[in-house]
Amino acid sequence: MQILLVEDDPMLGEAMQAGLARGLHADVHWVTDAAAARVALIDHHYRAVLLDVGLPGDSGLTVLQALRAAYDTTPVLLVTARDQLSDRIRGLDAGADDYVVKPFQLEELLARLRAVIRRSSNQVAPVIRHADLTVDPVARTVRRGETPVALSTNEYRTLLALLERRGRPVTREQLEDAVYGSDSTIESNTVAVYVHQLRRKLGDGLIETVHGYGYRIQEHGA
């Protein structure tokens, strides 16, 4: 089992990584900021995410919102130093499965994490259907008619971002943000490469180029 730990405090992060590894018999991947968390979530599929809200540079809530916007149902346990009701509500509304307030006991942390993992086994995310295209966000599968289509993680995220806004044009910048978050190191033609690959795998009629702006999936299908 792989767990992603996002915590910027080095002493606390080291202790949590060791405690989670022992308590859950898990492989714990520890990163210290929002940008690294986004990259890790693109490159790996985790059983759960333990996410600190107060990260340097960007809030953990921003990472959470981007994860849910990509139809990713990975269970997320927020770690926060803020015990105000409004802060807890904001985290739950952003898509968190539960939260724990600092300072906490390791036993409570482990119990809450085990609980969100158990509950996630029964979660059902809606299947997305568009013409003869079917996307299952839980299984992370894509079909065109009855034919399975293998997509890379970034191709899959690009497709989800377009489907979420079907019928409306989506800028290249919006697609870059859906795939990479706020990472500014990507090349300017990266999204065009993913769109080209999607057209090759799904057919040319699905994604329309909106010249000088971006791309669009027609609302009623090709």
C-alpha cells in the first residue's frame, strides 16, 4: 500500500512517515510542498493522501481541489493547525474525507486514516458518457464503443478537463493547469502533444481546435 504524505515540517514529517510505515505497513512517499504533491499525484496512484493545509507557497486545499476536479477519488485526510469550525467546513467542502487537528496522537491519525481508506472502498464516482465514449473515474478506464483505450496519466487528465467543460472552449492554460497545477516549467506545446495523442487514439472528430484559444469537445458528441 502506498500513502502520500504532504508535510513541510521536517521533524514532524519524519516522525509521521516512520509512524505511518509501521502502523499501516505502508510505503510512505513524503513531499514537502504543493508543487511536489501535484507531481506525485500525477505520477502515482496512492491508496490515501495525508495532506497538510498550511504548505509553503500554496495551500493544501488547492492541491485537494485540483485532485477532485480531475475526478480523482483518492481518500484525503487533511492535517490542520486550525481548529476553527469554518476552516474544517472549508476543507470538507473542498473534498476532504476527514481531518485531524495538530497536535494529534499517532494512534488517532492511524485510526482516521484507516477509516477513510475503508470508506473509500465503497465510493462510487459517476461514469462519464459522451457519444460512444465512456470514462470510469474509479477504475480509470476509457472506452470508445466496446474498445478499451489505453491513455497515459496526462492524456487522461487532459481528456477529463475537456469533458468536464464539454460544449465550451478550454484554453491551453486551463488544460495545463488541469494536468500540472501551477508548475511553470512545462513546455508551451505540451498540451498540443496530448491533444494530438488523444485524437490519434480516440479519433479526429472528438476534439475540435478553437483557433487562437484552445480546444473543445462538442456537447452532443462527434
